[in-house]
Amino acid sequence: MKTAIVTDSTAYIPKELQDRFNIHMIPLQVVFGTEVYQEEIDLTANAFYEEIKTKDLPTTSQPPLGKFVELFEKLAAEYDAVISIHLSSGISGTYQGAVTASTMVEGIKVFPFDSEISCMVQGFYALEAAKLAERGESAEVIIDRLNELKTTARAYFMVDDLSNLQRGGRLSSAQAFIGSLLQVKPLLHFENKVIVPFEKIRTRKKALKRMVDLLGEDVSGGGQYQAVIIHANREAEAAEWRQELAVLYPNVDFMIGYFGAVIGTHLGEGAMGLGWMKK
């Protein structure tokens, strides 16, 4: 059985890794007024952060159903199965789009997978699936492995500015105002597929340290882990943090990822995150 691997743009997998492991990507959409952009194709993360300096926040939407059908039908010419890995179904209808499209194509078996997370932690699933597919493992074996990884996957995010959460309807104006006065940096995480507050922390420095401590709690038990430092237009800070963490946790392979346009719309510039899973 030959299995294709698909994910969506919010995995933010570096292009060189997508190409190397033959991962197919379907983009979500970012809408500035009447202009519609395909994330990671028409609109890079860097371009997005420049745009929002002078424009109102955009809206975001899942890929059109027809895009899924078109991609799956194209893959059917070469593959027997496809594993389609998507951001959490609790924050987007993208996964459900893959499920619906799977019933509309013939000649290929589609296995939609809800990562229940996003950004490069979602990307870790796609990379693992691609490596297994390259070795000739069946789609069923790959899905079992992804579900095994899910038990160790974690991600925590800190927003630098509460205004994006407030404008997106995820925080009341009063909460945003009071939080800004108190320098509250909400630490967020995924729980039951949705983003919810984990803790309220007073300063950015303390929020970053709390994420490091949470990583330490998981990796101290031994074993090899992979982790990603995720930033919203804070590349230098992410690089410095990576150096510090690599010294602290030699049993963890760290990489740097980013919050692209879709996730960045909701978290805002300056957000930082840390995600990981066991290898």
C-alpha cells in the first residue's frame, strides 16, 4: 500500500521538510477586507506581520471543500491511501472538511486525523507519518503510531498583547483592560480540542519560565523528546531561548517554529509558545 501524507498550512512545516518528506499541504484562508489569501502560499508569516501594522485584523477560514476533493482525487492517481492531519477540530472546521471530502472521492482511502493541537506540534505528526509511509508502513499502522504520540503531545502559548484575543471575541474588553494594567500574560493550552487558559501569570519572563518548567516535568522521566519553540515575529528571542533550553535539556531536540497568519491573527505579534512530544 502506498500512502500519501497531507496536512494543512497551520502545521507551519518548513518548506524544505515538506519537500524532503513529500508532505502535501492544503492552505487555510486569510481575508483582509475583500482580499483572500492562501496561508503560506500567497501570504507568508513575515508578510502577515507587516500587513497588520497598517491594516485591521483579518478573518480566517478553513479550506474550501472543493480543495480537499481536488487534492484527494489527484493523489488517487498515485496512492492507495492518504492520511490527512489537521489542526484541532475544536478551533477550526478543517478536519471536518477532510472527513466530508473523504466520502466524496473514489479510488483512494482517506484517513482524517485530528491532531487536537496546531503549529509545529501538528507538524511533528505529519513528519512522523511521512517517515513511516516512506518505509512502506500501512495507513492503519501509521494512524496507530500517531495516536500513541498523542499521549505525550503538549503545547503552551503566551500572548504578549491581550487585544487580539479581545478583538477575536475570546476575551471581554474589561478583562483585556484589567489584564493589560496588571501585565497579565495568560498561559494558554489545548484541552478537549479547544484553547483554554492554563494559568494567569504576571510577567512575560515568568510565563516563559513556567513553560520551561512544564517541559522539564515531562522530560525528566527520561526518553528522547522533540520540541519546538514557536514565536510570532520574535525570531531573535526564539533563537536565544533555544540555546538556553538545549543546555538545560540535552535529551530534547529543539527546533524553531512560528505562528503564521491564521494562528497569529488570534494570538497577536509577540506571542511565544513551547510544544513537545516524545520521539
